[in-house]
Amino acid sequence: MGYLSKRKFEERESYLTTGLLVLIPVLTLLGTLGRSLDWRLDWLGEFKMQAAALSFALFLWCLFKREWVKTVVFLTLVLMNLALVATHSHLFQKDSELPDDSHVFTVAYQNLQGAEHKAGKLREVLENSNADIVLWVNVPVEIYRDLDNVLGDYQLQNQTFDTTGKMKLILARTPGVDRGETAEGDGLWVSRVVGSRKLTIVLTDFADPWHSESYARVKQRISELSEFALSRDEPVVLAGNFGASGWSWLLNGLESRGGLKPRGKLSESGTDLPLLIRRPTDHIYTHPGIEVADETARDLIGTKHKAVSAVFRIAPIRKEIEFFELQPVMPESELLQPPL
């Protein structure tokens, strides 16, 4: 490479890194601070993982080129984006803070899109499953028609009907105590007793919300789910595909209004896309007092959607013993008399 060619290459490289040095912070700030202003800005904030990965690559490049100011700026952008992600998705499994005698139950979630001819696989999965509750979304009509041959030991607890193949089903080995729908059918729920505790499991599934009309509709449904979670007397577990990442303004009401907390692990997702290019849209929310002890995602039926399995822990109810101060029924002077 000649001197002039080398000089032009270095100038292009400098323009590119400087441009990204301005562009990435602007997009990060717009997608974070402007989320509540417009759905387009909220959509822009969906790509924090990608912004962190690109910033890290540029950090390494500037470190190699010894451009120290740019190196520090790109490292700051990596940490900023990862910090925003970590507020709603755990990077690693957190240690449990509940007592050792907590009640344990397992929930398995699967998006059955593309599983029209996977009845045999699904039957095999259920036969080998140790999940107490199974949640299915986008159930094809072909699977629903053959449901009696697929379920095995599981029983159908609740369902929504949709002839276009977007049904939601809740399965369990033992009956629940209540069931119903909320958010105009976008939320399907059952109540169950686990040990000494009663809780409600809610299943939801939203299509792509990133259009003006669908964003407003999903926002309304999220508000209704939040009100439902707030109205329950027992703790709630909410799981499913929300079509948006956990840090999206679209899902803000689940935490601010519904009192729910995100419990998912970033590395375990229902999509088969690599970590650096995926948008985590499958989430688990719970009320305080319920923890996710273990979460895994595996390809069990050979579609583009993985099965997500999570082990939950919930503290048992403690019955407090009340001590009453007893008052003597005889005067103290008589009690001190010698026995006859």
C-alpha cells in the first residue's frame, strides 16, 4: 500500500470511528431517555445488546490503535448498555435468598409455531418432562386435534380458541383451583396450591408490537395484565412472549403498576438466535417472594423456538405462635399459703 493510499485509509478509519463515537451515544440516549415519547424511540432502545457488542469491538480496535480517548468512551458505552440490560435480565443465575424448606415447582414454556407435524415429538417431551405446569402458545390446529394422544399424564387446565393456530394452552398433572382469562384473551391464567401457598400462573403471547396501532393495543393489554396482577390476593407468575425486551417502555407498567419483577436469565431465551443478535422477548415476571432457582432453554422439538424450563421457589406460610400473659385467678396471698 502506497503512502497516499495508506493515508486515505487512515482518514476513512478515523471518520468511521469518530462517526460511530457520536452515533452510538446518541442512539443509546434516544432509546433510553426517549422511550416514553414515541414507539419508534422505544423500538430503537431494543438493541442495547447490539450496541454493547459494537462498542466492545470498537473499544478493542481503538485500544489496538492506542487512541486512548476513544478507547475510554467506547468502554463507557459498553458498560452503560450492559448496565441497562442487567436491570431487567440477569446475566447469571442469582443465589436464592429464600429458606431451605421453600416450596419448589417447575414450569415449562414452549412456543409451538412451526410444530404442525411434531405431535410425536411433543408426546415424547411430555413423557420425559418433570414440569408441574406446561405453558404452550401458538398451538397449531393439527396439534390441538390430536391433543388426547399428546398429553399423556398431563391434563388440560385452560385454553383459548383460535382457528388460525394461535391458541394458548395450560397443562398440569393435577387440577388447579381456579382459571380464567384477562386482557381480552391475551392473558390466560390458572390458580394452584403449591405446598401451603396459593399462586396464580398467567400465560401471555403478543405478536410484533412495533407498529403504531399494535403498539397502542399491546400497551393497553399490558396495563390490563398489570391491573390483574395487582388485584390478586395471591402472588402471580407471568410468563410468555411479550414481543419486546424487558427494558422496553412498553412493559414498564408490569413493574411500576403490577408490582412484578423480571426474573429471566439473558443467556436462556426461547429464540435460537445467537446471544449478540437476539432481542430477548420471552420473559418471566413474579411478585416478590418467588424466585427462579434455575432456568434453561433447550431445543426439544426441532423448531426455531426453544423450550424454556424454570424452577421456582416460594417460601412457605409461617404460622406465628402467640404467647399470652396469664393472670392468676387467685390472690397472691392465698397462693403463698402452705398446703393443707
